[in-house]
Amino acid sequence: MSPTPSRVELWPLTLADQDEFCSLVRASTELHAPWMQLPTTSGEFQDWMRRFSDGTSLGFLIRVQETGAAAGMVNINSIIRGRYQGASLGYAAFVPSAGRGYMTEGLTVALRHAFNDLRLHRLEANIQPANKASSALVQRLGFRYEGLSPAYLYIDGAWRDHERWSITTPLPWTPDPSLPRV
Ligand SMILES: CC(C)(COP(=O)(O)OP(=O)(O)OC[C@H]1O[C@@H](n2cnc3c(N)ncnc32)[C@H](O)[C@@H]1OP(=O)(O)O)[C@@H](O)C(=O)NCCC(=O)NCCS
């Protein structure tokens, strides 16, 4: 069965996206606080982009195909191979495109890329219990709740408890060659 057509596509984030990215983040301060801190200045953006330099984390803009507008961002972070073959997702919508289903579609494309092209087996999303928009988003995508991780990530000046949500690859799946055979 062919996948449902999507209104969005993923664009790898590059240094050339700096001004657009920072101004969208500045416009989205109220939406992102207190859940997510993203770069708003040239220096912060360049520091942030270093995380993508060794291939263990990948950053994308979610662009609306019809207009080219960046509706949000998604990172496939901390890719671990070997017997794990997993990564964790980071994501945020940008005002004024939030609440229109673009993030649901963008993360659907990100899941497909992670499972079919990167051949990952597992994706996690770690979400603070009060972040209802984020847990609603991953539930729409079929993630399952696995449990509470106390003091899991340092966010907004403190170690915050997070709910761990995950999804594993649909079958049939072709493993990455780095997966041990037995
Ligand atoms: C979490 C976050 C990314 C969710 O973004 P979002 O804009 O709600 O997600 P979507 O674009 O998929 O929009 C979903 C909403 O659009 C509505 N919608 C409208 N048209 C739609 C369509 N064609 N398809 C699907 N949903 C549609 C849905 O009903 C839903 O609204 P609801 O929440 O009132 O039910 C956003 O709230 C955000 O950026 N939060 C701050 C950063 C953050 O928390 N990141 C995650 C840290 S763990």
C-alpha cells in the first residue's frame, strides 16, 4: 500500500537556514516555553548546528510543500547502532503554522525516513507529563507509553521528570548492516 500523500516534506537543516530558523523560534517563544529551548541568535544557532556534524544526530525543517513555509522542526537525535538501532526525537512547531496537523504529518515522514532509509528499529520521545500537546502528537503517531523517567533531562534550569514514549519499526523491516547477525 502506498503511503498517504503528505502536505509537508523534510529538508535537512543547514547553516543557510539560520535567519529563517531563528526568527521563527523568536516568534514561537510562547508556544515553546517551558518545554523547548531553541537557538534565537546567530551564535546559538552555530553552536546548535555542531550537534549534527558527526552524523549521530540529524536535523530537519518540516516545510509545507505548497508554500515552502517552515511549519516546524524535527531532530533524529543520538542515533545508536549495534544491538540498539535506535534514536530519540526532538520536535517543535513554529507559529503561525501550529495546530494544523503539519507536525503530525512531518513526524510521520520522519518516522518513515528513520525506519526505511536509516533502518532504525526504535524511536523514543521523552515528554514532560504536563506537555499534553506533545503526548497527544506521539499518541496520534502510534507511540506507546513505557514509563516515567525521573529527573531525565535538564530543561529550563532543572532536571525534569519525563514520560518515555516509543515506537518500533513496522514489519517487514530490512535491518541496517551494523545490526549483529545473532
Ligand atoms: C508539541 C507540538 C510540536 C505539537 O504541535 P501541533 O501543532 O499541536 O501538532 P499538529 O501540527 O500535528 O497539529 C495538531 C492539531 O491540529 C489539528 N488539525 C487541524 N488540521 C489537521 C489535519 N489536517 N491533520 C491533523 N490534525 C489537524 C488537530 O486536531 C490538532 O489539534 P488539537 O491538538 O486541538 O486536537 C507543539 O505544541 C510544540 O511545538 N510545542 C512546544 C515544543 C515541544 O513541546 N516539543 C516537544 C518536546 S517533548
